[in-house]
Amino acid sequence: MKLIFKHMKMHWKLVALAILIKFLGSVSELSLPYILEYIIDEIVPSGNLTRVLLWGSLMFVTAIVFRALNVIANKRAINNAHVISYEIRQKLFEKTMNLSGTQFDALTLPSLISRMTSDSYNVQAAVAQLQSLCVRAPMMLLGGLIMTMLMDFKLSLILLLMMPLLILVIYFISSRGIPMYTKVQKKLDVVVRVMRENITGIRVVKALSKEAYEKRRFAESNQELTKSDVAAATVMAMPGPVIQFLLNIGLSIVVFVGAYRVNIGEIKPGVILAFLTYFNMITMGVMGLSRIFTTMSKASASANRIAEVLAMDTEELVAKAERIAAGEEAPSSNAENLSADEPFIRFENVSFSYGKLEADGTPAATDQKKKRPASQEEVAQTTADFGGEGREKALSEISFTMKKGETLGIIGPTGCGKSTIVNLLMRFYEADEGSIVIDGKPVSAYGKDDLRRKFGTVFQNDMIFQNTLYENIDFERKLDPAAIRSAVEDACAAEYVDGLAQGLQYEATIKGANLSGGQKQRMFVARALAGNPEILILDDSSSALDYKTDAAMRKAILAHHPDCTLILIAQRVSSVMNMDKILVLDNGKCIGYGTHEELLLTCKDYLETYEVQMGAMA
């Protein structure tokens, strides 16, 4: 709840105004039974019609004022809640963008999605109630008790003596809500993951006729969520009937005692009527407190999950980038004067394992009482989304060097660690051991923008956004249109672009589902080339291309970007055989490094792959 109160404090003037209006509305509401009692017991018996009309008008105006103030207060509370939840979602999104790959693995992507949606909605509901119901319910309860005590202390003792029992019922039952709703949110994470897998993989599901299987799989996770939600809702629903039962007993006693005292002349009939009205207000106040505990239980669980992410330390390079943006630090130079013999990129005995937590306090725990790291299935799914192999041990003592303008091919079976090299090079993850140097500086010494500005990258799981073709390539980088056109031509995508319907070309809105695999890959390459990067990484970017187009694209890149240092990850020997150096990986280890000719003589696995692939081509 600290997160909620912190953001409410940031807007304390708006929040205070909403609370003040709600307070005045509640005071107006509490005055109505008192006015009614005075009219019945004092004004009506006097027989003065003018006074009756005057006090009746006062009661009517008071009713309108209290309704109007409540409407205004509720509207302001809702608006404030939207403002605060917007800020929390924005901060959560920005924090998510700056998390390292290890932090992504610890949290898992489905969990981040549910925190951004369901959890932030629960927080929003709590903020609204804190400004409205959390004011009105205590006012109805305490105000009603005070007013009844002022009118008749003996009758009020009946209600007063019941309050501790009612509060204990609410507290003991509702205090179980936070852990139960935390469990509900974790079950929701699983449902989100299953839904996401099925939506993104719907074509595979349909192609394999596995709709029934996926329906059963979703039904299982949905049933677990429903069970947890029903259990939590059942517990949180218990205070209502119990409280209503106790209050009805109290009401019966008040009516019985009140009627007896009216009969013997101790009190007037208007007091009983006012007592019944105040009793209803007190009942609403107690029930309101029960609703508050339910909402706050949800909100507390959700706020804790959001705060868990916001409290994470971001990468040092992110902090440095923020200092540069604020003008507190000068950006690093992008061009170091290296000697001709000094490597531009150097990997030295680099080892890395997925699934480890960072030393900056990144929590892998998903259980509040018992720290439980994310499951291997969750880590594998999130790591795959982030571009990694999803394996625990990905690289072991990898070393290689590249001079500026050189080319390196990386080849090996699926899951051998090829994409992990890219993740470490761009510092999505931190290497466990060894050092990675670019342009004479360790990658850890760069600011985020300084480091990643050097790269043009095509990932395995890259994506097309629903936007114009131009914006998909430019990506808000404000690039020269001529550079974009040149990049499209080098990526062998000019024919596709020029053939777009209605001559819209770059202004045509495209969707990923409407493009073939080869068209997407050429668009990704064009996006990477358009920024004229110092380092170009093509991670399996030609798997959907025919050999002729693949060869033409590589030829154009080498011819038109001679100063660009190229790292090409591929499954085909034909894609890497003309690279200056080739790195052969297997199970995260280097089993071969050298030129194509050298590897044919020294690396058995490379030779076998070459013979199988080139023989198939022949």
C-alpha cells in the first residue's frame, strides 16, 4: 500500500479536495435523520404550518446538497484514480523497458503483462475508494453512533456494544484476503501465458489440428484461476452475512427497547424513527468497511507486485544513459582511434548461464512467504521472447576477436548459444565470467544509447508493427529517406515495396500477418541497415529466403557497407562460408574457429554439416 499512498501524496491537493467534498456530503447526509426527528417531535406538534414548510424545505435542500456533493466527490475521486493509475502504469512500463534480460527471466513476461493490466486496475479501484468509500463508510459508522448518542445514550449503547464484535469479524476474515488475492494474481499470470502462446501460435495450433488440446490446456489453467478466485471471494464474502445478522439482532433490540421507552414516555416517537435511519447508515458504514477490506486486500497484493518491479535496480548502463539525457554526464565517444592491429570486438573467456539472479537485489521470488524462483518453463518462455536460447548454461569460455569492418559467421545447432552471444554483446544480459570489449571499452562502460547506437540488429523473433512501411523501418529515428531507400534496396526488398497496392509504397500501412516470412526478414534487414550501424548483427535473418536472394542480399551488404563489422548467425554453411572468420558452437562451447577452408580441415562437425548441406544443394 506504500506505493498507493506515495502517489496519492504526489497529488495531495486534488485528493484532499475530493475527500473534503465527500466529508461535507457525508455530514449533510448525517444531518437528515436529525432534522426529521426534530420535525416529527417538535415542529409537527406545534401545528405551525409555516415552520413545517420551512423545516421541510431545509430537509429537501439538505438532501439535494448531500446528493450533489457525493456525485461531485465520486467524479473527482475517479478522475484522480485514473491520473494516479496512469502514472503507475507509465512508470511500470518504463521500468520494464529498462530491465535486464535476467530480470525479465526472474519475473516472466506473462507476470509483467498481468501486473501492467490487472494489478494496475486493482490499484486504480483502491485509489478511488480511498477518496470516497473510505471517507463515507467511517463517517456513516462513527457519525451515526455519535448522533444516536447525542439523541439517546441508552439506546446508542446497544449499537456501541456491538461495534467491537463487528470490527473483529471484519478484521479476522478480511485479513486473509491479501495472501489469497496474491495467489489469484499468480494464477492469472499462468492464464495470460497460455493465452499469449495460443494467440501468437494460432496458425501452428490450427495446422496441427490441436484446437481441442489447447482448449483443454487453457481450461486447466482457467479452472485453477477460477478456484483460487472463488476461494478468495468466498472468504471475503463471509463478513457481509455475518455482519448483517448481528446488526439485525441489534436492530431488533433497539426497536423492542425503543418501543417500550416510548410507551412509558421516556422518549418521543421521532427518536425511534431517527434511530432506525441512523441504524441503516451505520449498517451501510459497516458493510462499506467490509467492501473496503476486500478492495484493499486486492489492491495491497497488486501494489506489492507492482512495487516489486519498480524497486528493481536497472542496469548501470541505463542509469548512465539517464545521466547523459539530464546533462549530468557527457556521452561517450562513438569513435575510438584504434590501431590497425587492435581488435574492434573482443570476447575473452566469456561464460554465461540463464536463470541466475543479479546481485542488485533482483527478486526471483513469486511467493510472498517462501521465496520461489521462476520455473524453468517460465524462464525458458520469457528468455525465448527476449531472444535467448532459454537454456540454463548457454556459453562456456567463448573467445574471439574482430577488427573493424571484418565479418564473422556463427553456426551451430539450435540452442547452442548463438543468440546468447548477441544478448551479451548488446548487454541485454551480463556475462558471468570473462570480458567483452567493443571499440576499446568494456560494454559495461557504455551508456545504453551509446552502446546500442552502434548496432543494427535483426533478431530471430523480430516483429512488424501495425504502422506504415516507412515507420517500421525508421522507427522514430528520423532517418534520411534516401538512407531508408538504400537500405530497402540492399535488403532486396525494393521489388516488394514498389509493388505495394495503389502506389502507396512507403506510406502503406502493413501488418505482420499480411507478410510472408521472406518479406518480413527483408524488412528487418532494411530496418537494421537504415541507421548505418557500426556493427550489423543478422541473427538467422535469411532462413525464409531462397539461396539466390540470400546471396544477393549478403553481396549488397558487403559492397555498400564495407566499414560495417558484420556478425552473421545462420544455419546454412552457404551463408557463412565467405565470412572472414567462422565460429562453430555446440552446447555453448566453441568447437571450431577459423576460415571456411581451415574449418573443413580442422572441425569435423563443420565438415559434416558442409557435406550434408552442399550435397543436398547439388
